[in-house]
Amino acid sequence: MNKEWSDLNKTMQTQIKKKDTYEDGIGTLFDLRNRLMETLISFNDELCREDFDAIPFINADGYHSKTIAYSIWHIFRIEDIVAHTLINEDEQVFFADNYQERINSSIITTGNELVKQQIADFSGQLNLQELYSYIFAVKDSTEKIIKSLSYDKLIQKISGERKECLKSLNVVSTDENAIWLIDYWCDKDIRGLIQMPFSRHWIMHTEACLRIKNKLHP
């Protein structure tokens, strides 16, 4: 793992556990996210369209077995779902701003159910300009939600009602590769969600994208 990102992530996790360092922890989280976003933006500046759809590690185990386009979609669909449906209890950016049509996506889910060539085919459909518009909008909206959270709110668990709402939206596939996400998220408190979908999850998939990029352009 990138040492700079890893160190920021560890610092953030320590800071948000204590009330007197909680605000510093949110600042550290946003610093980490800004650095990761810079890397994601660099792909748009440096790579051609075919690079976003390439799947050089198609038979591998691990996050690098995807495509860069898929990985970006996946990071931010998960964040949108968790931030809005589970934490803020409002409408996802994806639906509010008609991003399925704008991105030209055949799915509304996280994409966990897709495998191998399905991932490559899905990636090839996507309008990258609108995908980047989506990820900027999700990042901004999530950070507004996080800024509004008090320290005491962090220990709040996801209610059964919210869990049922999530299921009803069909944004998590019932495929065995995806359905586990519902229990995984809903068993966490809000602090736990900050520590995974909003930080570590970004790191893992961004590093996988870098591995793909380095394979394509050694």
C-alpha cells in the first residue's frame, strides 16, 4: 500500500476515535481523499479511452482484475449508496441527477456481480466525461454530509428500516458476489462506514488502477 495514503488513513482512524481530535480526523480524511482524487483525475488526463476499458489481469484474484473505468464507477456507486441511503437518508446523487442515462450505464448497482469480460463490456459502455462528473458530485455531497456529523453521531448504527430501504432500491445485486454488502454495511456504525467505503476502499481500488496503468504503460 502507498505509504503516504496508508499513514494518512491510520492517522485519521486514530483521530476520529476521540472527541477532542475528531475534527482533525475529518480534516485528515479529506486530505487523503483529495490526494486519491488527484490520482483518479490523472488517469483522465494521461490515459486513452482504451486504457480505461482494458482488463490486463482478467484471470487474477484481487482488485486489479477489473478495469479502471469499472473501479471508478464501483468506488463512487458504493459511496453514493452508503452516504445518502444509509447515513443521510436522502436520495442518491445517481438518481437525483439522472446519472444512469448520462453515464450510459446498463446497471444501477455497485457492479460487484460483474466478472471478467462482463466488466470489460460494461466499461466500454460508459461515458467517461459523465462518469467523472458523477464522481466529483458524489465526493462533494459525501463531504458535506460528513461535515454535518457530530462526534456523538458516529456510534449510531444503521436502522432496520434503512436496511429495508436499501434492499428496496435494488442498488445491490442479489448475486452472491454482491448481496453480502448489505449486511456488511448495516452491521457497522457510522464511524465504521467512514473507515471503509469513504477511505480505505478508495485506497485499495486506486492502487489497483495504478497497477493496471503500470501494466499497460510499463
